[in-house]
Amino acid sequence: MPSLKNLLPAGGSAARRLPAILLTAGVVLLALGPWWADRASLRLLSEFFYMLALAQMWNLLAGYGGLLSIGQQAYVGLGGYVLVLFGLKLGLNPFLTIPLAGLVCGLLAWPIGLLMFRLRGAYFAVGTWVVAEVCRLLLANVSAFGGGSGISVTATLRGMPAAWREALTLWSALALGLGATGLVFLLLRSRHGLALTAVRDSVRAAASLGVSTRRIQWFVHVACAIGCGMAGALIFITKLRVSPDAAFSIDWMVAMIFIVVIGGIGTIEGPLVGTLLYFILREQLSGYGSWYLIIVGLLTVAVMLWSPKGLWGSLHARFGLELFRVRRNLAMDRPRSADN
């Protein structure tokens, strides 16, 4: 009988494939959630993955692009109102409005970027928040969309079986969360990712090396708007009601910042760790009322003081852990000589 060692491919390739195999198995298991999880678990999983998508988008924008925005809730809210327009008013399947929300937010990010990129530093951050507030006020005055009190989108799901709706919600959230993570990974593995991190570290130095700093930041700005817009449409499919105060709430931004700062800004793994911790704290402490917010705030301050790189950054520095290898090994990438 052959030994296990003889069955494994030579050169340790099986060990290198193991993370990919485990990841694939995990994704398949999650995708089969409608057949093994109850309704409450499905909703929690959906929420986890769309919050992961939001966190990865803000991490890409601030952690890798160096664009400290505090107004990404603008695109979350706009995504929700795309659902109202195309799903409720025009009768489109609500789940088909998710990619449409990304398209609309991406198109709107172009003129918004024209204004925002004239600002620098704190002015840029405040400017993004002002844009979100302007969007909230404008839509609060559109009576066709319910004005300031908002509008129910329950009619968009009428006639759809509950089980099918829960399954589509989970699959959409999985696509957004895993897609956002994969997008960041592939971008950072490319030459554009190298240019992006160079711009983050020093705009002048990157420009002196021939990097088109405005173009790469513009690309990241639009890409993050698309991701947040799609997540926004999905969020309000689950909430069944869209109102200006809820859609453009600063709470979305606070959650993104908390997740990324706690997990580790400027790392792909950080938002994963941060999102997991965010939901653990919420589930365990939400019954404590305002103490929940106090504890979360104190934890955030403590991490920023004693672990400025976040929890994953500290783990990586201490143990060398790395789930997503974005730095290329030049020795491995170098072509082998004929003698080898």
C-alpha cells in the first residue's frame, strides 16, 4: 500500500495548495448555507459579508490609497436609492439593482472626484462628509422617494418566496464580500498596486518615478464608490425601507473605520479580523445599551495607542502570519537558468 508521502506531489506543492483548497471548501460551505443554516444565521452571515465589503473598500481607499474619506456613506445611501428608483418605481428585480447601483455610483463618483481632488488632507476628509450630507438633504426633499420619512421597498420582494429571498441575499453578500477582498488582493499583486502604495507613501516621490498619481487615486475613488453603492443596495434589500437619515447615516462610516482600525489598516486580513470582532462585540454587548458604545470606543483608542497597526498588524509583526501574500518573491519570480 503506497504511503501518504508518495501520494503527495513532489516539491511541497500540496502544502502550497492547502490554503486554496480550504478557502474553496469554506466558500462552498457558506454558499450552501440556505440548506443548513436557520434564517437568523443567514441574515447574520449576509450582514457580515456586506460589512466586510464596505470595510475592504474603505481600507483600499484610506489604507492603500492614502485618501482619508469620512463620507463613504454617500455611496451607501445612493445605492439604497437606486434600489428605490429601479426596483420600486420601475419594477426591476431588486437583486438586479445591485450591479446597477454600482454603475450609478461609479458614474457619480467622477464629477464628485473632480471637486474632491482639489482638496488635500483634512479638507478632503471634511469635503467627503459634506458631499454625503448634501446627498442626504437633496433626497430628503424628493417627495417621490418618500421625502424625509423615507419609503418602504417591501413591494419589490412581493411574490418572491422567503427561502429564495434569503438565499439570494446570502449569495449576493458573499459575492460582494469575497469579491471586494479578491479585488484588493489582485490589485495589490499588480503593478498598479505597487503604484498605489507608492502614492500613499509619498505623492511627490511617486510622481518623480513617473506614476500618474491623479489617475491611480481616481481609479481607487471610483472603484470604492462602486463597491459601496452595491453594498448599499443589498443593505436596504434586507432592511426593506430606505430613508435619508438611515441611508446616509454616519454610522456606516463609523463601522468601517472601527473595523479597519481595529483589524489593521493597510492589510487585506485586517478588515476580516475587524469585521469578525465587530460582530462578536455587537452580539455580546448590544444588550448593555450605551455601555456598548463606550466599550467599543475605549477598545478603539486602546488599539490605536498600543497597537497602531491593528490586531492583524501586531500578529504579523510578532509571528509573521500572512494569509494574502501581496509582495512578490523576486528569487522565485526570476527565470531559471539553463543549468537549473
